Amino acid sequence: MPASPFMFSAAMLKKRLGPSGQRITGRLNAIETELASSIFSYTDILFGARSIHNARALRDLSSLHALNHIFKTRDRVIKNNAKLAQHPDGLRKT
């Protein structure tokens, strides 16, 4: 029985990661799907079943999660820089 598809939309990935994320999560088996669910829900994980056969999928999942954080932080910095540019003296009314 094939693994149920990972709830890609539930992972709240940035749109820029959409095609890559769907490609990565689309080829996961049942165990990797459960692991992806835990990773993206910030559940503590101890995964002792890493092997040469699943190493690439695990690396891709970790990289996807890290890139999502990088893009979220980058977007926040850009948004805050835009706010600061509107108030060059550093003061703004609250």
C-alpha cells in the first residue's frame, strides 16, 4: 500500500519552495512521510533508521525545512527594512 501523500500545504512552505517541495515530498515512503510530518510540526525526533538507502530523502527533507526558515527570515528582514526606509530617522508613531 503506498504511503499517504504528505500534507504539503500543512507544512506552510514558502511559495518559492513549492515545486521543489512537492517533488521531494512526492517521493517519500510511509516512514519518511511520518518523519516529514514531525519535522514540519516541530516535534522532537529521534530517528535511528537512517541508512544509505534513505539518506538522500532525509537530507532533502532537512534541507527543505532549513531553506524554508531562511526564506521566512529573509522575507521578515526585507519587510522590516522597508518599514525602516519609510522612517529614516528611526522614529515612528505607534
